Amino acid sequence: MHVLIIPSWYPLNEYDLNGCFFREQALAMSRGGVKVGVIAPQFRSLRGGRQAIFNRYGREIWKDQDVWIYLEHNIFWFPKIPYIDLIRWTNVALKLFTQYIKDNGKPDLIHVQSALLAGPAALKIFKKYGIPYCVTEHSTTFGRGLVKPWQFQYLKKVQNSSKKCLAVSKDFSKTLEVKLGKSWEYCPNLLDNIFAEDFSLNLLKNKKDLQFCAVAHLQPKKGFDILIKAFSRVVESYPEASLLIGGDGPEREKLGVLIKELNLDANIELLGALNRIQVRNLMRDSKYFVLSSHIETFGVVVIEALSQGAAVVATKCGGPESIVQPDDGVLVPVNDIESLSAAMLNIIKQNKDPILIRKNCVERFSEPVFVSRLLKHYNDTIK
């Protein structure tokens, strides 16, 4: 089977975390015996100023393990007329497709990863070449009310010609059905091998007591201000409790000020940006993981934490409801300081089994399970 992935965004290299889960899925399917290629226009925002304007342009082709990657660098020149940039993006994708099939032959199907940019390109290819496609939707823009009416017109056309419409959580499936008027199937994301690979489970018995962790880009929708305020109440009962927050972003300075205001400098540390190994080790050392987001379509960090035996406290923000089971942790309402602090205090008393938490996670989200699940959807797409 030959699958071409068209993602709406994609990492620039193996160290780039932007869209890294698209790359991980492509590599996983390749290891599973599927011939996989990727075409991905790389359009930068003008918000990057001179650095964006004078950065690189043109085509880039490279091989990532056994996956050929076709990129083309450009800019969203018309932010106030975004449908023009969508047309430009689509045209670049079609040119990349022409080059790709010249080099590699026609794929059996196309897999669209998030439809808002990549979907129209797949639809045009389908109409011209008859190559069927499926869509996996990831974007939080639907739940945040950021999709414009003109974009819905494109998305409904993409949806209606797609052989399979997949969403990464059950709650998100329902959201898409309401907004787009067609049934969407639940197909969860992949646990990357960095987190799934075998290690001595005895390490999970040596977790640091009362150590909580959280990992995300530091932006308002991640709810870190709520988490810090809730954690201040945990410290009232457990003065030795600690919270380590991995990630960087626009909220970092504001969160640092809040930590000082609440006199939590000795309990909370902002670690800054972490690579995948550092994230894994942080989760492996921590007894608990907290996700305080206002909205998530899935929440890859939740399964990463579970894979390292960390009990999870997560908000009911869309994605975690499809992930967290009673043996794993606790779900709480969004934007609720009291409920979040109570759940953290409660999970300390529950003493959940880290080995069981990891076992359940790997059985549901590891690479062999993901590849088998997605292959069934691919086979349905080309029937």
C-alpha cells in the first residue's frame, strides 16, 4: 500500500516539535510496512516580521528514514484576505504532488492530517486523478469558534468527498458532526516509541513523592494560571509538594509573577522548553501529571504521562475524556480552581499503581495498536 500524507502543518526537521505527531505517525506507518510520503507546503506568518520575510523560499526534498518529505517554503502574504492564501497553499501542494508522483508513482490513497489547509488540496487531487482520501481532524479551532463561515464551505466539500472522516477523540467526533453534518469516527493518536519503549518497570516504583508535573506550550488556553492557583491549595496541606512545568511561550513571564505573588517559588519551577527525552524523564520521575487546558482535541501529553506511570488529573476539555480511565486518574471541570485542587489532593491519597497505569496505556495507544487501527481505515478508504 502506498499512502501520501498531506498535513496542514509539519515539522521542518526531526527536532521540530510543531506537528511532530504527524511525523511520528508517518514513520510508524512506514515501519508497519506501508510506503509513505509527505507533501507539506510550509507557509510562514507575516507576524514573524523581517525574519519571516527574509527566511528561505523554494522547494526542499529530503528522506526521513524511509519516508520522502516534499516541502516548499513560502509566506501567507494576505492575512486579511485568507482565502487567497488558501488558494496559494493549495496550488503549491498540487505542484508538490506533481513532483512527488513523478518521482515515486501515484499513491493508493491520500491521508489528510487536519483539513483546513490540506483538505482542499486532497479534494482537487481526487477530482483530477481519482485518488481517494481520508481525513483525520486535530484542530482546536472548531471548539474555539475560530472557523469562519467561508471556511466551513470548503470543509463541507472536503468532508463530503472523503472516504473516511476521523477525529482524535469521541467528544471531538460529536463536535464535528454538529458543525459539519456528517458522522466522524473516533481514531486516537499514537504513543511515540520514545515513551512506549521497554524499560525496567522498577523505575516506576521510585517516583518522587508529591511531585506533580505539567508540560505544554505556555499560552492562555492551557490554563496554567488556574493550575498554579489550585496547586497553592495543595501546598497548604502538603508544604513539601512540588510542581514542575515544562514548556515555554508567551505566558511565561506572567506565570512567573503569579508564582511569586503566591509565595510558591520553593514549590513550583518553570523548566522552559524541553526535548522529548527530557519530557519523558520528567514524567517518569513524577508521581502525578496535571493537564489544566481549556480545550484539547486529544492531549498527547496525557498518554505520554500515563505511559510513564504518572497518575493523571485532567480537565474535561474534550480529549482527556476519551483517554483517562478510573485506574489512570481523575477528570475535573474546566476552569475550576476548587475542583482541580481537590482532585490533586484526592489523587495523592489514592496511591494508584504506576505499573498498571503504564500497562493500560501501552495496550491502547502503542505503535502496533495504532498501525493496525489505521490500516483498517486505509483499507476502507480504497475499497
